[in-house]
Amino acid sequence: MIDYQAILNKIHANVIQEPDKGNIARYIPELSRVNPERFGMHLKLISGEEFAVGDSEVGFSIQSISKVLTLAMAMSKIGTHIWDRVDVEPSGNPFNHLSLLELEEGIPRNPLINSGAIVIADILVSELENPKADFLKYVQDITGDDSISYNLKVAQSEKETGFNNYAAANLLKSFNNLNNSVDDVLDFYFHQCSLEMTCSQLTKAFFLFANKGKCLAQVARITKSQAKRINAIMLTCGFYDEAGEFAFEVGLPGKSGVGGGIVAALPHEFTISVWSPGLNERGNSKLGMQALEQFTTLTNQSIF
Ligand code: GLN
């Protein structure tokens, strides 16, 4: 039996000593207000047991981690039709890269880069009656926690500074790959990115990806096959131009966000999340990557 608590404690002690904790994302002004010393980690086993260390109950901006949740919801709504509008190839490029859209005739490389997530947002704006409220309810339901909410200041802050995302959305629109207005789609996208969640809530929300599509309450939210495919996309595309490095160092499907969160899953075994706001040069949590590398090394548990 693995002593998970001892391992989390050891990782915490190791990483907080690191003098270079990376740099907080400042391009969304509201995100720069976070304390760079924060560090939390949470593990949830399929059996239900939980282990935590540090600031695992402190909320933070999940940012691009939300892209996996919108993808799951969109897949449950329109199934394989998604793949007419977005591809599943890793990009090897930063999250906000635009030229891919031109090369692929308006079809983003995958749903976890910004342009792909904007197409998924467009699908949900079309499919949902009250897009922002319905998506929030979906996240609350799969997590089993009604306290989760959008951080409206973060959403507004990104709306005021998200020129790159406006450019991506306009480019998609020019290729007829957005059915709704740029403003409506980006309003939804900025809200989904502003979702505030704790490490503990994230391991619960992502439980369905480790549990063959069934959420914590054992309700099937996506099919087994969809869970398998989303895990494949997280593994190959979840860390932008650092997806190879994450697979190499950690060996789990996962997703990062510029708020400094990372959540990962070992199908049939557990979900794990970590938060440390400082990012490396590729926009992924610096200590978060290190912590997860230590976790899979010390427990000898990864998909490989
Ligand atoms: N909201 C951010 C953006 O679109 C998300 C980026 C991220 O977390 N990588 O720029």
C-alpha cells in the first residue's frame, strides 16, 4: 500500500524550497494579484480516498483547464460532429498561436489551444439555452459542489486585454468556423476561463476522466469512448509546446492553465491536481510540473 500522504508531504517540502518559482501570468492584469508563494496539491483515488497538502482548498483561476470541461460538455451534446470543426493533432506551439488557423483553413489543430477552445465555446453557445449559467451548472454538478463560480473581475480583465483571442475569433469567423458573434463567443470563453476552483474541486471535476466517463455521483456524463479520447487529447495537447515534456517527465494525461493549476488523471486509479502560480517560459506551472514529476516517480504510477 502506497503511503500517499507521506509522499505529498515530501513533495511539498521539496518544492517549496525551490528559490525560482517561475513567473506569474501578468498579461491578464487581474491574475497578477495572486500570491506567488501559494502551493497546493490534492489527490483523489477512484476508491474515494483523498489526500491533500498545502493550499489545496484555496480557489484560483483555472483558465485553460476549463477547456477540457467545455470539450466534455460539447462532446456530450454533439458527439463526433465536433471533429468537422476542430482537429486532434498536437500543435507544438504556444496556446495563443494563430497561424495554424490559416494553414488548416480555419480548422484549429486541437480543442485545447485557444483557437480550438473558441470553436468549442461557439458550439456550446449554439447548443445551450443559457450558455454561461448552463456550463457553470454542469461544472457544479460533475464536481458535486454548488459553491463554484465565475470570477467576474478576471473575466472582465481578460475581456479588456484579450486582443489575441479577438484576433483568433475573428479569423475563425472569416473562415466560417464560428456560427455566433465574436462577442458572444468570447464572452462565454472569458467566463469559462475565469472559473475559480480549488485543487480539491478540480480532482472531483476531473474524476469522470479517470472513471470511464462517470462523475463522482457515478452518473455517466460522457461515454467510455469519449473519456478515452479526451484523455488522449490531454496527453498529446494538454501542455501546448510542452506536451512532450509533460508526457516524458510525468506520464499522465493532464491540462494546465495560466493561473498555475494543473490537473492530471491516471485512468481507473486517480485524479491529481496541483497549484503553484509561477509559470515556466512555456506558460505551465513551474513547481506544478516538478511536483507531478516527483509524484509519478515516487509512486511509480503513470500510464507508462
Ligand atoms: N484565458 C487564457 C487565454 O485565453 C487561457 C490561457 C491558458 O490558460 N493557457 O489567454
